[in-house]
Amino acid sequence: MSTDGIYEVGLDRNAANYTPLSPLSFIRRTAQVHPDRESVVHGHRRFTWAETHARCRRLASALAARGVGRGDTVAVMAPNIPALYEAHFGVLMTGGVLNAINTRLDAATVAFILEHGEADVLLTDTEYAPVMRAALAKADRDILVVDIDDPEGPGGERLGAVEYEDFIAGGDPAYAYDLPADEWQAVTLSYTSGTTGDPKGVVYHSRGAYLLAVGNVMTWSLPPGARYLWTLPMFHCNGWCFPWTLAAMGGTSICLRQVSAANIFAAIEDEKVTHFCGAPIVLNMVINAKPGERRALPHRVEVMTAAAPPPASVLQRMEEEGFHITHVYGLTEVYGPAVVCDWHEEWDALAPAERAAMKARQGVAYPVLEDLIVADGETCTPVPKDGTTMGEVLFRGNVVMRGYLKNKPTTDKAFAGGWYHSGDLGVWHEDGYIELKDRAKDIIISGGENISTIEVESVLYRHPKVLEAAVVAKPDEKWGETPCAFVTLKDGEEATEAEIVSFCRDNLAHFKCPRTVVFGALPKTSTGKVQKFVLREQARDG
């Protein structure tokens, strides 16, 4: 006989036994327990956790005084500097939503983001003044602009009426903030290019941000007081949630405004860096460093890598040089890394090349991800774990986004059958580890950045001499992948590769522009569709 009813009487949820999960809990605790431990390092500037907590509260107070509250969007255009780190807490303290913008985007795309996300406040580093001035002129919104004049930066024009340090100086360091009343509350907005020209706004909730931050600790065995180098942009999935992870463990953020091999090696030695994250391009940068850029590693450094599947040879070279690699996989829609190549000790006995091949697999679900399968994308029926049958990678759990902002049809499609459909194709091995094989949506991942082929093609079609165009990924040793354009010119027209590339650079963010242009007729099916798989083979074969 069931007795479930007795557990529903006199055992109600209340403030004493239930608190919504929020990453704000991490910074509050660490500021209390380790107030004098170093929190953020940026050039000659150093902050303790007590100071960072106070600065975040000042930011929250200053924003609240300007009317920012629950559901209001605060956009930030900045590299990896203290102001962006502080925004990951200060904005949330008001109940607002943080929108960290990709610093490599063009003005038109930034303007779309500001309008679509309904930004009320913009914190912008002066280095990006030319792009931001144009974006603000295009955006049809009244936005409070706060300039960040970073002493470690190159300087630049101020677009607003107040500078960041002056702005937060007027805030209350003891600002009283509350945790969200509901952990489903939106905390961040991140834009991903997806497969269309206009980017999609991915909305994170408080519960997911908390759990992924904890998941990073569990997956990486991150120790208290870790010294973390910011080679990964904080605008990427909120730095894979590591701003909150570091607060949870009382770690130190070593800010790195310019990512280079020389700066990485110098920080490891000078700042005693123990951990950093990055796309394969960062790994390539390290292993291909020139002698004058290198320094001997004073200790083993833990590296987490994701984005374009890293070549096994790159992983092998990194480990030969003294770095220990953890390979993860995820997407913006799942808060960054949600899959890990969870290592087995017996794999250490494999030959180096075999060991690297095992590590190149994407792996299994994070402890905080409920479920991960490779399945038929239409029926959600799992494929056999035979290492050869292709299927779509599907996710389910608390670290999956709320959905796409103002885009219910696309949200519903992404969640069809009760799973998040990644659009990535892979195989499932007998041991349950997944391995990516292709991308269903033709997305190009170059240096960790998503590039929509449709967006690039739309610009190519605007060229007066272009009749048809198709863009595919071309393997690249440095960037992982780069866009390769196949172009058919109009009758009687002539053009050079340099001309086409220059036109793209005038109309797109430079990282989205083709590195290679091939002229000729496009292969098509009988119904007139371009056969991109043929073009991918041509691009791969050079």
C-alpha cells in the first residue's frame, strides 16, 4: 500500500529548507571565507575576493540606480578584463540579464544584438569604439553607455557620459542583493550564429549556471585556489561558466587581454598559472611557439579544450610538452562544455598515438547533464553503440538552455521529442563514448568561433560579378577550419580571389571571410540543390 501521502503533510518548502540555486551564492561565500585571497589579476592591478565582491556590489548598485532590475538586459563589449568578470555577478545581483557580446563581430550584427536583446545599458571597452559607434547609430534604442578605459588596453574614443571606474565608484559596496526567487529566472543572454544570418539569442537560467559551474569543478577536479588564465573569451558561453566556477573554488582569474604564445608562457611562469581553457587554435599557438616565446614549464598545467574536434596529433604534442589535456564538448545551448572524455587509468598504458586518439573522442555526459545520446534526429531513437552508425547528438537536463529569445518556432524545433537537438552528427562507441563526425547544419567552427555559411553566402551573392556561391569548411592546421568559397561568376565577368575576399572583409567580421576562393560551376542535384558534400571533399583535398 502506498504511503506517499504522509510525506506531503506538514513538510512544506520554506526559507529554512529551500534556496533557489544561483551562482551569486559562490561569490558571497568565498568573500566571507577567503576575503584576502587573490581573486583577479590584470597587469599591475590585483584584487582580493573581498574587493571583487565589493566592486560587483558597487556595479549592481550603480545599475539599480539607473533603473536596471529583473529582466533588464545589460550588454558588455569587452575582452577578458576585470569589468567583464565583475559583470557576471553585478548584473545578476540586480536581477538583470548579462549579454556578453563577441568582440569580433561587425557593427551590423552588434546592432541587431542590442536591439533584439533590448539592451538598456552597454558597458563597452574603448578599443571597440569604431564598431560600437556604428552599432549604436544603427540600433533603434536609447541605451546608457558606460565606457571602459582599461589601462592595459590601447585606448580609444569614449562614447558614453561616464567611465566604468567612475560609474561603480558611485555605487554602494554594501549593496543588499537577493538570490532569484525562482531558479528558472533568466541570468544571461548569449548569441550564436546558428545556420541563419541573424544570430539566435540563447537564454540561460540560474539553475543551469549554478550546476554547470559545479560540473566544471567535478569534471576537472578543480582544486581550491586554482590560478586560471583567461585564454578563453568570457563572451563564449559566459566563459564556459568559469567566472562562477572560480568564485565557487576561490580561484584566481589571471586576465589576458591579448592571447599569444608569449603571453601564455609568461603568465604560466610569472603568475603560476595552473589551469586554462581554449579552442584547438590556442593549443596550436602553444605547440608552434617560437623559441623566443617559450619558457620552461615550472609545473604541469591543466588544459581544457573544446570547439572544433582537436586533432589527435595536437593533443599528443601538448602532452609531450608537459600540459595535461581534458577534452570536452558542448554548445552555447548547453552552457558550454557538457560532455567530457572522462579518462580511464588503463588508457595510460596505450601507445602515445593511441592514447591521443582516445582523448580526441568527445566522451560522455558531465555529471550535471541528465542524459546524452546519439540518435535518429527525427524519431530520437538511439543508434547502436557500434562506433560506425551515424546519428545526431541529443542532450537533456538542467544545463540545457531555456530556449531562443523571441523565437518560439526555432526553440520548439530544437526541443522536438523532449531532447535538445545539437545538429552535430557522430557515432556511439561500445563503451558509451560519443565521437563527432560531421555537422548537420554546415556550421564552420574557426578558432572556436561559429560561422554561418548562409551568412557568408548572402554577402557573396551581393557582389555584382557573382552568379552563384556556396561556402563550406576547409580543414586548417591553425584555425581548425576556415571558410572556403566556391563561386560561379556571371557570364563575361572576371574576378580574382583577392577581390572576392576584400569584398567580404568590407561586409563581414573578418574572421567570417573566406580564406580560399575557387571559381567554377557548382555541383548540383537533379533538383538544383548544391551538393555541399562534394565541395567539402574538394576543399579537404585542396
